[in-house]
Amino acid sequence: MNEIKIFSPATVANVSCGFDVLGFCLDTIGDDMVIRKTNKKGIHITKIEGYDLPFEAKKNVAGVSALAMLEDAKPDFGFEIEIYKNIKPGSGVGSSSASAVGSVFGMNELLGRPYNKTQLTNFAMKGEALASQCEHADNIAPAIFGGFTLVKSVAPLDILQLPTPNDLFAVIIHPQIEIKTSDARAILPKKIDLKDAITQWSNVGSLVHALHTNDYKLLSNSLTDVVVEPFRSQLIPYFEDVKKSALDHGALGCGISGSGPSIFSLCYGNDTTQKVAKAIKNIYAETGISYEIYVSKINTEGIKILNTHQ
Ligand code: HSE
């Protein structure tokens, strides 16, 4: 195999209570990428469509993760990368992770799969770090493993795959403003109250238990963030209105997707999902702020191969 085309999915990180550790994978939004072996050694980004991103490998998240893998694998050939970007950078649904994951997943296939999913996550984290100035894997892990994941530790890297209840859907509303992850991290406090820490880890534990037991009520009661959301929600126009409307229309929970500005809602069943999507769409429709809205099942497969060529 000399060429591979892949779909690299968008993801929702944090999932309210799980800052930097929890995430889940979406299936209706993501980037396409083509990775090709080439005689010319090194990593060469030859095409970028959709958004204006750097072509120089060491300045591009897909390039940085690819270079990390190349340094380890040391093949006697190089790779060309084409990026067809659908996920807007700075949207909060794992745009940089999708790029970082796509290059290393594709290269691994072309190399004959020498690396496992955890190793791929490690390489992709190097690319993600370029965008957010810190190594975290809560978008990368669900893109690679699919479904819900929990990053137990980044050093050494330890990813837990969590079960995905069957009737769970996500609604994402993406107001068309950009929030840089590095900026959204800079406004967070370095220390938190013990009282808030107790609430937060009780919610993370309960959410994990709810996923294991298909307990939608407990899931709903666990989707609360007392640590990060109070700070970041101020960066997102009409966040509280969207959240109230989503919950009023039956969403199990609603919170900031990753570092924002996208807002996610988790819903039980398709009917409620459609109601919630319509309700939150109406909130933004009245504001004059442009937005995109997506409805997605939880993608339990993660990143996938679209086609291959000799
Ligand atoms: N956990 C990260 C954050 C996800 O919220 O800053 C965004 O990359």
C-alpha cells in the first residue's frame, strides 16, 4: 500500500466534569486526509484545503505528529500529506487533534501497523501540543479509540476505553467565533477549592459508572462542571441561554465542548435530540451570530480508512 485516505473525526473533550481526561468521538463531522509514501525523505504537506494552515511540517500539527513518528520509525522513505479540513480551527471540537491523529494513523497503516493505539496517541500529542501549548490527550484518545475515553495518565500514557450507551446522541452548536485553546487555558485558576474538587471527582466517577451501567439518569446528574465552566462560559455568547434551553427540552446535560466556543448537549434518543437541536438553534438564530449545528451519534469506531491505493 502506497497511499491511504482517511476520515479523522471531530471529538468533544472534557465532557463537563472531566477536564483534560474525558472525551467522546463524533461521526458526522471530521477531516479527510490523504497520506502517501514518497521517495523523498521527510514529511511534506502538499495540499491543504478548507482553512489557511501552515505548509511547513514543523509548524503544522499534522506535520509535528508525523515528524515525531518519523523520528522513531526511521523509514528509508518519506510521506506526503494532503489535508482536507472541514473542522474549523479553534472551534472546540478537536480540530487540531483530528489533524494530529490523521497523519500518524495513516502513516502507521502505510508502515504496516508497527504502533498500537496508545503509541499513536503519544505521537499525536506532540502535534496537539503545538496548538494548545500543553500535551493533553482528551481529544486525541477518542479520535483514535472511538467512543468515550478517559486519559488516566499522560506520562506514562494510559488510556481507558469506556462503554458507549446505545441511545446516546450529541448536539453541537458552533458559534462562528474563535477561541484559542491556549487562551482558554490561560484564564483558568491554578488552584481550586477542596469543596469544588470533591464535587468534580464525584461527578467524574459517577459519569464513568453511568456509562458502564447505561444509567441515563445518573449520567445526566453527573454532567456538571464546577471547576472550568464558570470561567470559560464567559467567553461564549449566550452560553447560559443555550444550556437552559437544552436542559428545558430534555437534554441529559449541556456544557462547553473542549475549550469552546462549541457547546455540546448529550441526549437520550433521536426525538429528544431533534427537539434540543431545534431549540438551541432558535437561541442563536435570534442573536445575529452565525453558527453551525451538528447532530451526531457517538462514533464508537473512531478514525477510519476511506480507501487505499497501491
Ligand atoms: N482539555 C482541553 C481543554 C481540550 O479544555 O483545554 C481542548 O484542547
